[in-house]
Amino acid sequence: MSDEWVVVFVTYDPIEAEIIKDLLESGGIPVVLRSSKVSPYPVNISKMGEIKVLVREEDKETAEKVIEGRNNDNSE
């Protein structure tokens, strides 16, 4: 098992990040959210507002398929 974490999704919407996190965790994939946002200042300036969804390297392919499936469901 690898301790390497990789980015599988980037958003500027904290609610969307939480939805992706919950979706992946419900499938047994551990998730870490990383954000550079400064909480007292609710602005998105360049990469400052980015929220990255990270999973373990060995879960990357599965996580990407789950996220892609979610995006396909939303586009119909």
C-alpha cells in the first residue's frame, strides 16, 4: 500500500468538494481535501480558492471512474 496521495479533482466550490469526498468515501476510497483558501476572506483569487480532492495513488483509477460516472449522470 502506497502513502502517496494524488489529485483526482479540483474545484472552487466547497460543497462540490464535499459531495465528491462523500461519494468516494461511500465506495471505500479514503479522501483528503486540501485548500489554500484563507477562511476569513471568502474570495477565490487565482489558485487561492482551489480545493483539491486527493486519494491514494492505488485508488486513483477507481476514483476517476467514479467521478467521471457522476459527471456523466449530471450531464444527461
